Amino acid sequence: MLGEQATAAIADMYRALGTQPDHSITAERCAQKLLGVTPRTTSEWLAGIDL
């Protein structure tokens, strides 16, 4: 969909980010803990969009 060149650039970016310790998501830095929320199950999400 994006083309080979764009896809390769995105993959390279994620590989580079994966080597940086400040870009990893630890249990202490996860959105669930920081926002104080619990993710919905797939069934709950689908029910919320009337599917």
C-alpha cells in the first residue's frame, strides 16, 4: 500500500527505535498504568461500535 521504499524506511525506523532504551515500554511506563485504564476486550470494543 505504501510502496517498497516507504515500507523499508518505516521498518528501519522501528529497528532503530528498538535499540533505544528510552523508547521501550516498561510496565511502569505503559499507557494502561499511566492513564489508569483497563483495555476493553475485543467483544466489548465491538459491542461499543454496534457490531
